[in-house]
Amino acid sequence: MDKKAVVIVSVLIFLFSFSVSFWVFSRETSSNIVDPLAGDNKSNKNVENTINPGESKTEECPINGEMLTKTQRERWEKRRPLGIMVENHKEARPQSGLTSADVIYEAVAEGGITRFLTIFYCKDASHVGPVRSARVYFLALVRGYGDKPLYAHVGGANTDGPADALGLIEKIGWSRYNDLNQFSVPFPYFWRDYDRLKGRATEHTVYTSTSKLWKYAAEKRNLTNVDSKGVPWDKDFEKWSFMDDPKVSERGDINKVSFGFWNNFSGAYDVSWLYNKENNSYKRINGGKPHLDRNNNKQITAKNVIIVFSQQRSANDGYEGGHLLYTLTGYGNGLAFQNGNVTKITWKKPTVSSRMKFYNTLGKELSIVRGQVFVEILPIGNKVTY
């Protein structure tokens, strides 16, 4: 065989091997395969939340007061709170897992685009995402969830200066312990959903699941409901006070709450919450459209919509996208929408490791209506209409 023929055969063999390898790799890493930890990624079934429909809801979730089943309590008592960063870029919608979170915080990440810190403990989500990067002010919030809460993200702000989230994670001793950065946590605990690449940039395609991350924390980091020294996560945890739904006749008539995060910015990130008096909940409108969860195609609803006004400023660290800072320790003003009513509040977070709490004008702590809590962080001076 002459040299030309050898070259041609070699090239054909290489191309065949590459094609087979790519096919195998894409099948192994795509979310189209059946994942034994997260269920069928293609069908988006939220398998971890499956419970006996006849089982009574007698157990109070310590995070948001929601009444759940003994089966669910048996699960949550073996783990610790988990914060996952989820983006709200237009290409990230519809997101997965938001309806299953106990508490959600929303603030601008950069360029007027908001991001969510989703707190999971009492319920599970087979898919959560798209997962994005860490910010220092979200770190300040997740640090209020007991001793060593888990924090999941894909990278983070790392420009030298006050907005250096990855530097802060290292400084406070979270790195390689309770911090779950996708760059240090391997597949299959995070994966890329290649079906989502259609018409989207790659950064909007990373997903995870709560069961995967709790499993990784337990097996690789020795973090369950206690740490490696036997210290329970909730030894200093500050619970909110809770209340049941009032009677329909006692509910108010404020049926819509609307606001933007950046004045004169694209309406794609404006938010409205529509109150349903019969079931005493608020449905979220995101950028003018019902905000749906891709896991179940349900509209995101909350029992409590709490608006926190905070000082927003630029980090001035030279980052092209413009890193931001929010003052989320100390105290400030806000509004709480519950039961069809509005309450002027003061929010307080004395230290970075304390939990943010809310108080009425008489100084009494605000009771949280049992169920999901959505905390919206707006710059001081932003207008809220209702």
C-alpha cells in the first residue's frame, strides 16, 4: 500500500473513531439519557417529590412553615439547606425547579438581568437550572441558613475587589467543603442539557438536581444533617414565625403588585404578582408572561412576596459586565404582600451569618404565611405599584 493510501485509510479510521466517540460521549453527557439519580431528564419528571397522595400533611417545614408529609420530613431531616444559583436571562426561560424551592431571593446580577438564589431543604427538584455563577450578596443571604449550608453555582465573580465571590468563598473556608462549584464537582452532579442549545448560548444549559447535590455532600464532603464533627446545621438557625391562611372573608383585595429592578430598563425583567383570593397565593408574571417551571409546566406561585429595598452600588472593579454590590446586613425598609394586603416593614440582618427577618412598623416580627416565600431585592427608590 502506497503512502497516499495509508494516509487516506488513517484519516478514515480517525474520522470513524471520532464519530463513535462523540456519539458515545454525547449520549453519556446529554440530559436525554435516563439518570438513576434524577429521573428521566427528557421528560422532566420531578420524581423526588413523589409522595403518597393520601398521606396527611402534618409536618412543618422549618424553612418556610409549609405543612408537608412524614415521608418528606424523613428526607429533609437527613440533610442541610441547599442554595442553588439560577439565572433569569431570557434564554434561560422557562427555568426548572423554582416551584419546589422553599425560599427564593431575586436581585440583579449584572446589566439589569436578575438572578435567583433558590433555597431547598424540605422539598426536592429533579432538575434545577440553568445554574449560573456566584455573587457576594447572594452569599450573604445563604449564610443565614445555619451552619455550613450548601451553595451550588457555576463559577462566580472573581475580579479583585469587593465583589470577588470566589475569593470570599475561599476566605470564609467554604471552598472544597460546603461550596459546590460546578468547576470542582464532576458529572453527573451537574450536567449540560444539549436539547437547550437550540437557539441559546452554551452558558444557559447547565443543570443539577437536589438529590444529586445532597448525595454528593453526604458521600464526598461528609455533610448530612450534621458535619464531620457531629455539629447539626441548625444549632444556631433562626426560624421565622408562621401563620395559617386566614379565612377568605379576612383576606384583602390588593390583586396586583408590579415593579422593575432597573428603572428605564428592558421590560423583560419587570415583574408582576397577581393575587388569587380564593387560594390565597400570588402568581408570578415575568417579563409580561406567566412565569412557568419547566419541570411541571406550572406557573410559579408564592404565599409571600416580600420586597426589600437595599443600597445598590457598582463594585468599580473593572469588570466589563459591571459587578454590583447590595447592602444586605444591618437594616432597611420594605413591603410585604400577604393575604391580599400590604405591610410596610423593616428588614433586619444584624450580621452576615444571621438570617434576614422582617418586622412591622410596631417592631413586631412579621409572621410568614405557610408556603413559598419570594424575596425581591430592589434598589432604594424603585417604584412599586399596587
